[in-house]
Amino acid sequence: MNVFLTGANRGLGLEFTRQLAARGDRVFAAARQRSAALDAVAAANDNVSVLALDVKDDAAVARARDAVAAAVEIVDVVINNAGLSPKGMSFGSYRSA
């Protein structure tokens, strides 16, 4: 299975990357900032590619899309683990209009 995962450099995203790689899935692990832990997972698994991706940067999104498209014909699963919130907004306080 080909999986594209945002927010892969720490926390849940990093653990998703570890477990998906261990079961043999092809993982495109995208993160705004690389981490030593994510680099270690990629170094230990040839089925993991680390992509630079700031979801607020259209050019970065296009580069990530192009990198994935060059490697595989289809992405089976997208896990959008990256998120944005307005400055000063705390978890649980967001209300949609």
C-alpha cells in the first residue's frame, strides 16, 4: 500500500510512519521540519521517503505532489496529521462559523 502522511516528524505521525514501514507499506512521510527520529526511521527502511512539506506553502505542496507522482502511480491512503490553528488558539476552543 502507498501511504502519504503529513506531520510525520514527531508524535502520532512518527509512530504511524514507524508502524506502516514495519508492515511493508510504501510511506511518503511529509513534515515541515525534519527530525532525527524521522531520519532514523527512513534510514532503517528503504520503503520510507521523507518529504519537506509546509502545508501553508503552495510551492512545497506542489513539490511533494511531484515527488510522490514520480515514485508511484497511485496513493492508496492519505493521513493528514498536520494541522494549523490561528495564533493564540488553544485546543478545544475552536468553533467553526
